[in-house]
Amino acid sequence: MTQDTNCPMCDEARDSIVHVDCVTHRYADGTEGIHGMCFRVYPKEIVALCGPNGAGKSTLIEHLNGLMIPNVGRVSIFGKEIDRKNLVDIRRLVGLVFQNADAQLFSPTVIEDVMFGPLNQGMSPEESMKMAKWALDVVGMKETDKVPHYLSGGQKRLVAIAGILAMQPKILVADEPTGDLDPSNAKRIEEILRSLRDEHGISVVVALHDIDMAARLADRICIVKDGGILAEGKPRDILYDEKLLESAGLVLPTVARIFKSLGFDSGVDERPLSIDELITILSKNR
Ligand SMILES: Nc1ncnc2c1ncn2[C@@H]1O[C@H](COP(=O)(O)OP(=O)(O)OP(=O)(O)O)[C@@H](O)[C@H]1O
Ligand SMILES: [Mg+2]
């Protein structure tokens, strides 16, 4: 699906729907946010970006809908290279939920904010209203007439997510979407991201500091460090590799720590990624 690449590391990118091909991004002060970054997303998968502060996760993410344009390399979405002329089309395909929800909200009321995207895409006011109500219902946000800036941090984030869902993207990119959410809203967002993949066939890219959530949610983990991808693979491999995680300033997920400390770590396929999976294994071995 993607075009030819110059990069041997990107050889496996043929069936990808997002292809970040050896991208370097240099900020105005000369800092390289990412350097020679190669990254792919395949249909119907959830990819978690895990890495320490300043690793380059947000810089990578902001290239996926053309908010940032590479200094070196290129980014393609469904085989189409992002350039300044096709940003409108690209943003229909890729919805981005910012790390800072304040950056995303600007309308006088919550409902208008969520309607903005669909209206901008050419939907009628009636259709846009319907779509906005649906999206707000999905995230569980009831205060639809409130001024977005008077909402709590977590509520702002829910509205920002609704604003992206209302545009029905093919790929959803979320930068630390549960950062300031309480446990029940964080769980709700986790379930929404899972259902986007399972029920709507949407691919999700999510930057997460919550390694336990990454374990439960992701099909693939990319460890981001020093502006590049240090390692990537299945959660049952990557998230059980304590040395690798330590080298990126990360820790084992709680279930992995318990499982290993009980001396259970045998076959890769047996490794639990959630408390429920851990309980099942422990009760079998009782
Ligand atoms: N506007 C900017 N100007 C200069 N340097 C920047 C800018 N934004 C980010 N950087 C630098 O780019 C690098 C990558 O930052 P980025 O925000 O992508 O990291 P991150 O992995 O998202 O971190 P966090 O987990 O803290 O959100 C860091 O060294 C950061 O200081
Ligand atoms: Mg960030």
C-alpha cells in the first residue's frame, strides 16, 4: 500500500496504513525531537508508544496528521505522502487527540466544540449535532452546554476525545489520553480505544506512560527513546524484558512483576497481560 522506501528498516512497511520513513524533526532551537525515526501502523491494530519524558513520542505523533512536517524523511497515510497541500484530506483520515486538551478546545460550548469537526467536514448542522451527541455519549460527557474552559482537566480530555470521534477518523492517535482521568474514566477511555479497533476496525496509536494499560490494550509496543524506536514487538515479549524496559527508564507492568517474582515465567504465550489473565493462571496452578 505504501510507496517504495529508501530505508532497509522500512522494508516490512508494504501493508502499512501509516508509514513514517526515516523522519528527523528539528525544532526551531535546533533540538531534534526525533531522528531517523521509522514507524509503521497496520490495519486494525493498537500500537502503544512507551518511553520516558522527552523521548519523542509527541513529536512522532504530531507528524501523523501533518501538524508537523519532517525536516528529513516522509510520512505516508494509506500510501499518500503528507504534504502541505493534502492536510485537509489527511486530517479526515487521522484524528489526533493532543496531550494537552486545552490546545484542542476553543468553542463557546462543549456541544459546539464537538460539532466543529463534522461541520468543517461539510456535514449539515443536524447531522453534526447528531454526531456530536453520539460522541459525547460514547465518552460519557453529560455537560454539553458548559464553557469548555470551565471544565475540569479530565472533562476537557473527554470532550477533546469526543471531538475527534465525531469526525469518524480511520486512524485515531491519542497522546497520553488518560493522563488526568480518574480510574473510572481512564477505564472508559481504554474500553473506547479497544472498541474502536474491535467494532469499527480503526487503528489506534496511543502514547502511554501507564505501562499496565499498555499491557492490557496494545497489540504492539514501540519503545521510544532518544528520538528513535529502541525496540518494538508483542507486549508479551517487550513488556517482560526487564533489562530493555530499564534501559528506557520504564518498569515492568505490575502483572509481569508478580508473574516473574512467583517464578512462573515459562513460555511467552503463557504470560499474562492483565490481572484477569494472571488470576486465571494462578488459580490453575493452585
Ligand atoms: N517546541 C519545542 N522546541 C524545542 N524542543 C522541543 C519542543 N518540543 C519538544 N522538544 C524536545 O523534543 C524532544 C522530544 O519531545 P517530545 O515532546 O516529543 O517527548 P515525549 O516523548 O512526548 O515526552 P513526554 O512523555 O514528556 O510527553 C525533547 O527533547 C523535547 O525537549
Ligand atoms: Mg509527549
